[in-house]
Amino acid sequence: MTSTSIRAEAAFMPEGTSWARTAFPAVAGLPAELRAEVVTAIEEQPRETRAVVRRLLGATVAALVSADQRAWTSAREAEETARAGSALAAAGVRPDPLLVLVGRLTAWAVERAAGTRPVSSGRLKDVVRIGHAVTRGLAGGFHRHARSPAAAPLDGEQLAAALLSGQRVPGAAASYQVLAVRCGHGVLDRLPTLGGVALARGSAGFLLVPEAGPGRGPELAAGLRAALPAAWVAPYWARTAEVPAAAATAGDVVALAAGSGAPAGVHRLEDFAVEYAALRHPAIEAELRRLIEPVLAGPGLAGTLRAFVRADGNRTRAAAELIVHRSTLDYRLKRIGQLTGYDPVKPAGLQVLAIAMTTAHARAVRAQFAAVTGPR
């Protein structure tokens, strides 16, 4: 079996659908070129429309091969085809490539039927009717949805809010560059859109820019930083259906950057991989918070630990930054070790304490990003 046919078989394995004609054998009978086009058409769909397109193309090929136009033009099949068109419209995917593919499949089926002996004019007409029924239903479902009141254009903030909440938005791009932004000067009066849409509340916000691929993140982040020099920014690329998860990830990166005391600038997930894993694991995050709470409550201890982390464990540099005597610094570090059970003078202990400190401070920033996407 060729790699194309293996991919085709995987693409058309039954997925709990009631459409009996969605079986793989009919698609496997296509010429290699057409079979590859069918598989490509499925693979290029966003996740939310992939299953419905797979079922539609599988059923279309099976119907064209059997030339059973009576079953296809039944009310149920017409409704299923129109529903596929509506799903494309809801996901912001144009039906034109699929309509062209259905036309090519129909032409192949006509040639196939014409090559049988004896040639049946009735069978040829049935094949043509099936092709027309599919294209008519698909296009009709798409345009009905596109014209519906629910599909009315949204303004920038409404579109951003809809995408961030995971709603299907007609006309949305296939993917977005999602940038989380936190302004160090307090309120974000206006978040630059850079050709996209934005939603902000308080000192945190999200910018969503339509993106054909993940390559423009650094460029957009740099543009945002130029407009907001005192901002922490984190870019993250995602397909439209994954925008909420991407926003949560980018927001956590900004929260960790701010929580670690890193300067305003562009930050990435790989800069805080360990801290991110801890922040995303509720039990670990809670244990780290319990560990660091006595330090945060102790006078001067939190500032001492933060300075010691910035100095990479160098006591002379940390004491100079804090403008205290080395003996004072040593006392505070010893007290931190007594309160937490982790000796900050030892590299392993300092690493745990630094992660605990960062995740604890990140919680407040995290809440700011949660408020952006929460009820207004």
C-alpha cells in the first residue's frame, strides 16, 4: 500500500458517523492523483471542520461510484450537505476548493461510467445529478450561514473577545499570532492592533493578528514593544480553534517574566520552561506557594532572596545591591533556609526557592489576564 493510500485509509476510518457511505474502499478506488487531492483537502482543513469534510468527501465518492442519486438527493443527505457548508462558514473557511474538487470527482465518475459496457445514459445522468446535488447543498449551506444575523460582522473588541472565548467566528482567519501584553505603567488605555484586533482590561491585554504561519511573532512583538516600551510581551502562534489555549500560555509567560523580576521586554516560553511546568501543575504550584509564604511575610527576606537570585548566588554582589553588610545578608539567607527547609546558598536550594518566588508573584499577574477574557 502506498503512503498516499495509507493516509487516505486513516483519513476515512469510521468516526461514529451514521453515514454508511463514508467507508474507505470507495476512496481507495480513486486514481492516485485524485486520492491525493482528497486527502490533502482534508488535511488542510482546520480541526473544527476536518471531520465534516472527511465525511462529506467520503460519502460523495461512494455515491458517485454507485451512481445512486436517489439516496443522495433524499432530504437527509441534502440536510447533511448543507450542514457541512454551514460548518465551513462558521469556521471562516471558503467552500471554493471543495466545490472544485467535487467537480473533478464528478468528471472522473462520468468518464468511469461512460467506459462501462453497455453505456447507460440513465447512469450518466445520475452521476451528474449527484455532483450537482453536492455542490448545490454545500454552497447553499455556506451562503445561508454567511447571510444569517448571527454571522454579522463584529467590531475589533467583539471579534477578539469571541476568539479568546473559543467561539466560531465567520470570516475569522485560519490562524493567529496571539500576543499577551502587560503594561508596567498601569492601565492600558489603548492597545495597538498592528493589523489585528485587541482586547485589554486594566494593565493586561491580548493582541490577535491574522497569521498564515508562525513566522511573524518576533516582528509583531518588537512592534508592540516599540509602541509600549514599558510592557512585557509574549507571542504565541495558534490555529483559530486553539486561540484560547495560546492566550493562556502567552499570558502565563508574561506573568512568569513579571513575577521573576525580569525587565520589560519580549519573553518566550522556553525562557521559563521549568516555572511554567510548575505553574500549570496545581498541586506543585500550591506546594511551592506554601513553601515561599514565610519568606514573603518576613521583613526584608523576599527582597533579599530576589537580589540573591539576580546575583546568581554571589553574596558580594547581592549585598552590594541591597546596600547591606555581608553578615546581614548571611543572616537573612540562613533565616530563609530555616523557614523553608531549602538552603539558598546551595544551587539546588536556590533554584527551588527562585521557582517558588516566581510562581507566587506570577499568580497576581495571571489573575489580571483572566480578567481580560472574563465577564465584562
